[in-house]
Amino acid sequence: MTTRSVKIFIAIILLAICCLYINIPPKISPRINFLGWSIDREITIPHPTIFVFGIQIPTYYPLRLGLDLAGGSHLVFESQTQDLAEDNKTRLAESLTENIRRRIDIYGVSESLVQSAWENETLRLIVELPGVENVDEAIDLVGQTASLDFRRQIDEASPSAGFVATDLTGGDLRSAGVDFNPNTNQPVVTLEFTSEGKEKFAHITQEVQGQILAIFLDEIPLSFPVVEEPITQGLALISGDFNLDEAKKLSAQLNAGALPVSLELVSQKTVEATLGDQSVKESITAGLVGLAAVMIFMIAFYSKLGLFACFSLIIYALISFFLYRVIPITLTLPGIAGFVLSVGMAVDSNIVIFERLRAERRSGKDYRVARELAFGKAWESIKDANICTLIAGFVLFNPFDWTFLPLAGMIRGFALTLSLGVIISLFTGIVVTRSLMRVFLR
């Protein structure tokens, strides 16, 4: 046992305690009834917010549940784009996706999912709304055509007095984009109007010079730019104290109003929350039974080494759920299946190492030499197997949204938890198990 091994072991214990604390919910209500002795009360676990160098860091992160576990609605919309120019089609998916996300945020739905995919000339939008009970209202909210218009300030001396609509609308806006100010190198949003919109915009900017010309999208204020001078060429810039992501977001929202395409609901599926609760309970029960069976097998077959493998599995579970909360990952039923599958793969690493250790010991090598040789030789097999799994996870997750690969959110959830579990299992199988063997075995 070396000082370095002890330090690594202490670091692993501290990591496990940290993950356990963050995974514990703020309130626990245990219900125990054993031989007439019962506990049924609520226990509060404090989770204060800490500050590190002025940065606010919470100590509890709620676990995000997907549509199949939390209940809600799964909606699929389609938009026909045959009449749009090719340059407009490239902006359409991003603009509609951003605008729908904005509507959902205003509606108050958390943990929603909005995805887009092209199928020939048809744009398909997949919207998942966990916890939504009034489905018809959500459909009306998401499916309505974006309405963009420009409004002039009513009272020059009172910016909060309100705005009145002009005849300049999203139909007069050809496109919006992002550029950089050559003097300040700050991102700006560019506006290009149609020939008819150019005349309207020139007339309005002459009248409201020095005042605010507000931009509204779906009756919600989007931006409040001030007209510094009359603009007669049909090209305008919106500058301000925003970063590149904010400029791209504003540009996408403006394009959503400039491309007033209609959305048609083609599929609707509703999942009840009670079904989700039942699925969670059954999945947790199956996972615990499987984990217990694996632990019993490992201890029965490998004795002390099996105990180390079980400890590594506990560390693996704590780190996994810690990352699910912090990243955060929306956990679905296939995602839980991916986690359970990765548990088996985490045990596989230990089995390969232990069998290699037995083989080295049978050849007469000293335990310490056999241990290091076992980890070194087993690493090649473990690495190759896990790389193959990660490649499969990459294909299923489809991060680049290739249309010939899966696009469903639940398949991606399975791929994400499986891939993350494989990476964590490499740490627990190699680092954690090795440290335990170095510290506790001679």
C-alpha cells in the first residue's frame, strides 16, 4: 500500500459522499412497518446554496423525467415548404423551432423537447410537453402561425406609455441575419425588407426618428430598438449589449415571423402521469433486483474481489445519477434501460480483470505483480469492447440529426445513458477497483 493509493482511495470516498448528498432529495418520507415497529414521518435534508468565488452553486438538482415517466403530450406537426425559396428553407427549421420553444416557455411548460427533421419537401416538428393537461390549448399555442409586426411609440416622453401598430408586418421582412459591427466587433442583427417593406420602413423611420420602434412577435414584445436615423435602403441593423447566441436567437425569432408558414398537426399521443409513475416504480424495482442479483453472484464467485466489485457498482450508480441531475439529462424509460444495461457492462470489466488475475496467479506470479499484469492485459479487451459500444451509442444518439439515422427522443435517451454509463464504468472498473485492491489486499 502506497501513499498515492491511499490518497486516491480517500478521493473516491469523498466523491461518493458528495454524489450521495446531491442525489438525496430535500424531503424523504420513509414508511417502515416491521414487527409492529413503524416509521412514517417526513425527514428534511438541507440543501443550501453555496458560493465559490462569487458563483452561485446549488447543492440539489431535481431529476428531469421524460414524457413517458412524467406524463404529458407528444405532438407531431408538419409544414409544407414547396413554395419557399431554397435560402428560406435553410432558415425555416431553426426559426420555427426557436419560436415554438419561446411559446412553450411563455406557456410555462418545463423540460419540453422540440426537434425538427426534413422529409423530402416536408418539415416535421416533434414537440413533447411533459405534465401538460390541457392538450387542446397546447396544440393551439404551438400550431398557430407566427405573427410579427412593428409598433411605434405612443408618447416620446414616456417609453412605458405603450405602442401602436403600424402597417409594417412580418410579411414585409425578407430575412434577418447575424453580422458583426466592424468598429466594436460586437454581434448585430441585420434586417432586409422586401421592396414594398422598404418603402414602408423608410416612411416610418422618418416619422419616429429618435423614438422606439418596437418589434412584437405573437403579441409579445421581442425587441425595443431606437431609430437613430431614417433608413431608406431597406437594410437595418439592431445593435445592443448581447452576445452571439442572443443575436442568433433574435434573428431566428424574426425569421419565424418573416416566414409565416402554417403547421398541421399529424400525430398526437397523450401519456397519463399515473402510467408514468407505475413505469418508474416497476423500473426501479427491476433495477434493484438485477443489481442485487449481480452483487450476490459477484460475492459468491469472487469472495473479497466480489465485494470490491459491489463497492465499485455503488460508486458507479451514485456518479451516474449525479451526472443525470447536473448535466441535466431527461430520463426516460429507455434511458433507465440504458442505465441497467450499462450496469452489466460495468461488472463485465471487473470479471475480465479478476479472471486475468486468477490466470496470472496460477502461473506462479507474486500477487502484486499478477495484479498489475491483470489490469494491464485486461485493459485491451475492456477498451475494445467499450469503444464498440460507444460507436453504437453515437449512431443511436445521432448528434448531427442525419435523417437516415434514428431521430426519436427516447432512442436518444437510451443511447445517452448507455454511453455515459460505459464511460463511468471505465472509471469505476479500472480506477476504483484497482485502488481498493491496492489498499486492502496483499
